[in-house]
Amino acid sequence: MKGRGNVDSIVSTMGVKLHYFEPSGRKIWTVVGKDNEYWLDPDLSFCSCADYYYNALSTGGQCYHLKAVKTALEQGKIEAVKFSDSEFDNFISALVRDLLY
Ligand SMILES: [Zn+2]
């Protein structure tokens, strides 16, 4: 499987980002892949990439973005960015716009 190299390069380039909203404590995870940024939820094992949609859902596996988050958590290599809750709606709209278009 080719995923391993991707995972290592994502983690080593700090491609795993945690967007932390205060004071609610809401968390949004994104992973910057080769050419796109993907939204994922490690708690639900969900990722917005096509690989997850076409493969992970049917085989029960995980795409390399989810593996990258897991590896980054283990190694403490996470880029955390704090936001205020008032920015949440804008952040989500921008993210969804990026994903859909
Ligand atoms: Zn993915």
C-alpha cells in the first residue's frame, strides 16, 4: 500500500492542523495533502477526501489523512490554531466552499 509514505510526509511537514475554537472547545481537524486540504473527524473516523468516500467507507479501512492524524497525535506533531467561536460560522462556510467547488 502506498499510503505510508504520504502519512510520514504529511506528519513531518506539519500537515495535520487542529483548529480550536474558544470558549466552546469545538475542534476542527484538517490535513493538507498533496494538492488539497481535507476536513476530517478522527472521533468519527470521517474524512472528506475521495479515497475515503470510495474506499474506506466500503472496505472499513482508513484513508491516509486519518492515519496521518493518528500518527501526528502519537508524535505530538500537530499544528494547533486557536480561533474564537465568533469565527466558527465563517470558517465552516469557507471550508465547505473549498470542499464543494
Ligand atoms: Zn482522507
